[in-house]
Amino acid sequence: MAFIKDVPYQDAGDELRSIYDSAERRLGYVPNYAKAFSHRPAVYKAWVALVSTIMSGMDARLYELVTVTAAVAQRSTYCALAHGKILLDAHMSEDELQLFLEGDARARLSELETAVVAFADKVTRDAPSVTQADVDRLRQLGLTDGQVLDVVLATAARNFFSRVADGVGAEPDAAFLALPEGIRAASTVGREIEAG
């Protein structure tokens, strides 16, 4: 339950109804994060367009690693669960994901992924402390300046979304209770999952 009341479907305008309908078709339910934006559906649609644009320039696995890193760094259970699930479904085994969420070096990240994850964590926790040496390290591992910017954009975009969800008290959806217990425990870095 969020701290602000969401706009119910019957009171929604066309733009919000399309968001609710799309989520219902894709997930089988309307997630709490969509409801959190229900008073400003245009902002939600702009967010979706922004993220789609950022993702178009990034490797899918790297995008998700950056996203989960940013979520964990700012204690966003919702985003850690949602994007951890994407990693689990498409990019990592359960054991690898749990090790990654726990910050264990045995998570089998490449040297580049390890450096990008450390960089995204630093951007989230203390962006003013980023140095030329941090960027040069990513360049040495093969990223272009545009790809470094992509990592920063993905990190900053996640920071925005997570702050909105947590700022209005949107609980992670009960659907996440279906994830393996170890993944749920390692992802629960802030708000608890809503009761099922």
C-alpha cells in the first residue's frame, strides 16, 4: 500500500487506462509501480521512452547488472527484485544471481562487468567522487565514451525510478514472493514485499 492513493481504473483517463491495460496484458496484474505514477501518467510514459532509448545502446545483460547495482546501492527492494528477476530469467543462474546480489566475487562476472558494476555503484552512492581514472579504466576495458555515458544514464534513470517508488511508499508486488527464497532475501534491501 502506497502513501498516496492511486487513481483507480474506473476513474482513469485514456492515457492511464492504456498503462494499466498494457501492464495487465504483460504481467497479469497492474504493478504497484504503475499505480505510483497514476496521477502523472505522462511522466510514466516519458520514463518508459527514456529507458527504452538508454537500453537501445547497451548490452541487455550489462544494462540489468547496472540497474540491479543501482537499486541495491539505494536500497530499492522493488527494483532489485524486478531486475533481478530479469537477470534470472535471461542472463544468470539462481546461484550466480544470489552471489551477485550478495556482492560475492564468485558471481562469474567478466572483468568489464565487474568494473562497470563498481562504477555504477560509485555513481549511485557518491557521483561527485567519480574520477577520470574511473572512466579511463572502463575505456581500457573496451568501452567507448558513449558507452560510459550509457552506464551513467542507466544508473541515473534507475535512481530516479527507485526514488519515486520508495518516496510514495510503493511496495514490491506480491508476485515477487514466487522468486526463490535466497534471491528474495538478497534483494530485500529496503521495503518488504507486499503481503500475498
